[in-house]
Amino acid sequence: MAIKLSELLKEDLRTQYAIRAKIETGLSVGAAGVGSTLADKPVVKDGRDRFIIPGSHLKGRLRHECEKLARALGKTVCESPRAELMCPQHNSRKDEERAIDIRKGIRADFPDEYGQIRDEVLKTAHLFCAVCRLFGNPEKQSVLLISDLVWEKAVPVETIRNRVAINRRRSTAEDKKLFFIETAPVGGELDFTGTLTVSRALTTEEKKMLVAAFAQIHALGGGKTGGAGWLRVICEGLI
Ligand SMILES: [Zn+2]
């Protein structure tokens, strides 16, 4: 997606919020199956040899949680990640009726908080759902920028060491895929910090949705098998 120079110059309109993620390091070695250990969690190392949670990964999860929340509240959101089903297309070429339904839903949900912009947007055919308005899509630049979350503290080598993931089929080390592995009882928390940058003022409704979505993230990556509560993410100062 092309980045316009005018967008880069709008630095003064941007607001930054601190993001803090706490990872519980589990109870003890041998507690296999408990599911609350650090082993095999997608924390990677960046070019400066720091342990990070990639911002793109966190943003993907945040979008997913926002979609779930919006749907639970009865709002109409498009069907990411397939570009042809996302705003403003809604697969209108193949299923015009469904596309009309989605546009009707988005119009009905469009918040009053947008004031004058609301009327302008509703007049155009390019309607974007509540999630695309924040996270963007192939047609629209995202309002949100999430940095990598970094664990700045020195790695306690005696308790946690890392290993390179081995691709079993190819028997080769997978590039940059590092996983923590626990080697001793720890039971503490690791603090990762980063920033959320927003490029326009958020509505109260958007702030509430983001706060709730951050609170819903308990795991990243292979989160389906991860024990609940091993990861907590908060964004400070949003509300
Ligand atoms: Zn959308």
C-alpha cells in the first residue's frame, strides 16, 4: 500500500499509548500438560538480540478479538482476511444481496460520534465496517500502528534458554524461529513493553472496543492449546 507524504507529516495528530504484556513463566519444570509454561510460545528475537512479541502478530490477534466483540454486540463486520469479502467490496460481484445486507448493517451501526463526517461517509458507496475503520484492509490504511513489544531485561540464562526450532521434515533450523524453553522453576512474570500509535482521534466506542479486545488476548500463536492466563496485555490510558 502506498504511503502518502501528507500522512507522514501528520505526526502532531498522532497519539501514543503504552502497551504492556505480562507473560507468566509457569510454575515448575515437569508440569507438562498444565499448559501455562513458556515453552513453545511464539516469542522471537529481533536483530538486536532482544526477545520480542512481534507487533504485527499482536495486531492480528487484536483485530480478531475486535471482530468477535463487534459481532457479539450485533454489529455488522466484513469477512476478513479474504480481500474480496472485505470492505468496501463485500463480495458484491458474486453475491449482490449479501453485499447489500452488509452495507445496510454498516450504515445502521455507523456511530453518531462521527458528527459531520458521518453524513459524508453515509452518502458514499465506500462504506467501511467498524473493524476496517480502525485496522484498515487492502483498500484502506490502518489507523493503528503497534510496535514490537520488547523484553528489555537481561535474559536470566540459568532459568530460561532458547533454542532454534527445527523443521522435522526438512531437518533444518527454521530461520528466526526461536522459542523459549523452561529449564528451572521460575513462577515469575516477564514484562514486555511497546506502543500503540493512532493516527486520528478515536471515538469512545472505538476506545472501549480496543480495551475489551486487549483484555481478551490470553495467548498468541498456538493459543488454542495455551493455558488461559499465561499472557495478559493492557493498553494504558485509552480510557
Ligand atoms: Zn470491514
